[in-house]
Amino acid sequence: MRLSLIPVAMLVALPSTLTPSAVVTVVRDKTSTPVHTVLMVRVEGKGMVLASYEGRVRFDASVFAVDSATAGSDGSRFVNAGDASKGVIRFAGFTPTGFKSNDAVRIVGHSTRPIDAAKVTATLEVAGDLEGKPVGKAGLLPATRVESQK
């Protein structure tokens, strides 16, 4: 049996061949107060330059009420809070050059209980890179809880 050794320098290049993914996170901003909760929805490409995405934030509307939802400012980003009273906010974005920021949506609202009780989640339905290549369904990574800003 012949054993081959891989030079260490070659191992460093391996992560770039990983399957591209798009990750959505929901972060409770440190500007939140006891009265208002500020949530930042962030979308980030891993192993690629993110150029497009579409997703949804879902939550228990009996616990969390949305006062405003604003799209991020770079590229072309959109937010539709028309169904916020039902616990759904849709968001999307695209750019021909890559986003400068991961901030997709800023949500300001108030809750009757701690934000964890609202069961906030975020999912991506689609995402793509600068060359128009879509991210596979397995690479669309959801947010299953609200993280605290560090």
C-alpha cells in the first residue's frame, strides 16, 4: 500500500472549495430599551460574494408588535412589512457589485414579554453570487433565535 502525503500549504487552500452558503442572523441591537426592541436582520455570503437574496422573518405577533421595518442602505434592498401584524416580514436585496454591509433589515418594535417568547426566526428562500449562481437549498442557513449584540 502506498501512502501519499499532502503538503501543509495545499491544506490552506481547501476551505475556498467549500460549497457557498448564505447565512441569515437576527441580532438584538444594543440600542434596544425596555420599551423598544431593535432587531437587525443580517445576511452574509460564505465562500462567495453575495449579490442577491430573498427571505422572511417570522415571529409571534401576539408577543412582538412591529413599529417600523427599514431596509439596509447599500445595494438595492427592500422590506415588506405588510403582514407584520400576522407575524411575517419579507425582505430582499440585490447588487451588481456585492454588498458593503450585512445589514438587510432594521426592525423596531415592542413586546409584551421577553423577545425570546416571540420565537423570532429568519429564513432565506433564495440567494446568489455575483455571477448569478444560486446557492443550493442546503446552503441557505436560517436564524432560529435572536442573538444579543456583542
